[in-house]
Amino acid sequence: MKPATAAKKLGVYLEATPAEFREGLVSRDELNALQTDPPEWLQELRRTGPHPRPVVAARLGISISGLARGGITDPLTTDEIDALKADNPEWLERERATQAEVRKEAARLKGDVEK
């Protein structure tokens, strides 16, 4: 598979991966090996970032669209994410509330479907 696909499956920002990862192809066996026994570079990327937008959004508890509405378009490091959480700007509070409502509605609908 392409490196971009593999990076997405690994939850890491492609541009932060080593050159040999970005320039080659990744087989399914290699991907499985990276997932089960991640090398130091992968562990470090997952720990400190920079993180791709889906990971940033998940760590902040908001949607990817919410990131964009908040003006966050670039990957963030773990420290930057922690700083945002600590500052808790108004847009982040608003997006977290929106996300909570979306989850509540999804749970309600799921409950209606199961009845």
C-alpha cells in the first residue's frame, strides 16, 4: 500500500515519518508488524506527534470539522494539544458541547432502532 494509507492506518502524520517509510511501499505484513511491534520512531510519533487531524480531533474530543471551525488546520504535537486543553478557548468548549450533543443523539437513535 501507499505510505499515506499506511500512515493513516497507523494514526501518524505522514510528513513526520522517516524518509524510508515515505518513499517506499508498505506490505500488509509490514503494516501488521508495525502495529504489533512498533519501532522507536513510531512509538515516539504516537507519543509526541505531530499528530494528524483525526488524532488531534479525537484527543480534544471534537470533530475534524470542529477543528477547522476553530482555525486548526495544521498537525499539532502532544504539547500543543495539552496547551489547548489547558487554555480551553471558547471555540473548544463550544465544539465539545456540539460533539456531546451529536453523541447523545446518536445514542438515542441507536436505542430507537434496537427497540
